[in-house]
Amino acid sequence: ADRSIASRLMLPLSSSVRCHMGYRAFLATLLLLSGCTVQFNAGGDQEQSGRSGSQQEQAGARASAEQVLSQLDRGDWRSAWEASSENLRKSANLPQFVAGVQSTRVAFGTPVSRVIKDFNFTTSIEGAPAGEYAIVFFNTAFSGAGEVEEQVVLAQESGGWRLAGYWAEKKTSPSTQ
């Protein structure tokens, strides 16, 4: 798929980072604010290096991701940033975070519906500190953009899941690719 039409907010783990995970993982996280790109899809049918997680793990990641998205939906940028991972807060101050989130979210309009599509749990993201990461994939309908794929990257920190990155891309129909 052509990713050049993507509307993205990627909150950086580090500069000039590229990471590859296999099929069903996502295609970019942590960009815009510092210009870095983390890419979780090497393409093709490679074996996925993450895992889908247990029901308990999914429930915890889901609750955290939904809380983050609720904050973003309300425009409560400060709360989202304050509750984010330490690494994200070190990489982007509040004004940078707000500018990045607004540039992505405002163009889409208001969320109309949102459904979880998938989960991916991994212990390593190249260029990021070793740790536990969860990626929660959503199919979301927005009032001004139609169908959008959202991906919330969470880092396990201080006994809970914290926002480490956010990515959103308007879905394109096969006929426009």
C-alpha cells in the first residue's frame, strides 16, 4: 500500500530508528515530531516476531489504549502526554506532542465508531529500550475521513501500559492504490 498519503503522528523512541516485525504488525510508529521512523513491517509473508498475547494481556492493553484514545478524542492532550511513557515525554515536550496529535486528529474529525482489529506484544523494538510493548490496532470511522486504521503503541512501565506511540492512516480502497 502507498503510505505517502498517510496522516501520521509517530512519537519517537529514538532518532533514525528502523525496526522490522513480520506480517500483521504495523507499518510505522514514532515519526513526525523528531523525524524518526520506526517501521514494524518488512513486507511479504515473513513470520511475525511478536505474539497476540493472552486474554488477560489483551484486556490490560485494550483498557489502556482505549483510555488514551478517549483522551485524544476529547482533545485532552495534556492528560495523554502526562500519562505517556517516560521515553515519549523525553522525546517530545507537551507543545510538540500537542502539535503532532492535532495535526493528525483534527483533520479526521470526530470518531464515529471504533473496533479493535488486533494485538501484538513484543519485548524489543530496535532503538528503544528493552521492555514489554503492546500494539493495539483499531479500525475507526471518523466524521471527516471515513475509515482510518489507528495503532496505539504502549510500553509497560510502572506497573501499567503507557502510551509510547500513535499512528493513524486513512484507509484506501483497492481501486485507489
